[in-house]
Amino acid sequence: IDRNPAVRVGLIAFASTAHVISPITEDTYSLRIALPSLSTELVKLQGSRVSFALERAGQLLEGQPEDSSRAILMITDGDFDEPNLETRVRELAQRGFRLIILGVGTEEGGPVPAEDGSWLLDRQRNQVQSRLDSELLEDLAEAGNGRYFKADYRDSDTDRILELAV
């Protein structure tokens, strides 16, 4: 938002379902107000069902003027396993949407914190580990006619994304 205030941005958070936090807007002030309130604690049903978020992003972009950028930025560790996800991403690309992925985390991974300060457990009571899956994310970005970047947490991330998205 700071690097290009003229860019229109929408925000979708996802876990087991997708939630539109902000429709596509030029109102950067409202986005700045919304960002600090985002938290994993807002989600009651944990998960990583990214296909719902991608489809919802496509719906929001379809409502934009024809000359608008049709880029979707997904920020994720890639720790999801959804059947036919690559096919769904290809379908979005065929509709004219470009998928840019910013991978966060490490390949070694680590435990996921729970709301109460302990570690999140799966159904078998094992500690949930989040790991960056760069290979999966590269494949998805390619299927989505986009690019994959591993986050380096510097302005260069933003610059590269804006070059592709605008």
C-alpha cells in the first residue's frame, strides 16, 4: 500500500473457508485500519482451504473494470493438500487471472501456536507443524501464469510483486 498508493487492493483471509476482509478498493486508509486486527484467533475452524479463497478472489476481480490488473497475490507457506488445486489454478489463469505467490516460513518448519499460548494439535494430538513447500508453490504459480517468490522480508519483495501485479 505504501509503495504504490494508487493500486486497488482487496483482502481475503482463509482457513477452512474464505473471508472477504475488504472488497477491492482504493481506500488504503480502511485497509490500514483492518490489517492490525487480523489474527488466526478470528478463525474457529482451522485449516488451509486455499481453493475457496482463490475462487472468491476471481469473483471479486471479475467485477472490476476491463482495464484493471487481474493479479492475485497469495501469501502462504503452502502447507495445504487439496485435490485438483493445480487444475483450479489453471482455470483461473484461463479466465485471465495471474497468481503471484509469496512463500513465507522455512522448509524446516516449526510448531503452530494455539490461541491459549500452547501449540496447536491435530486430531491425533500431535503438534501441528507448518513448513514452507516451495516446490508446490512454484508449481502453482506456474500453473497460474504467475511467479513464486520466497519472502526475504525486504522492500524487494514488494517491488517484484508490484512489477507483476500492476
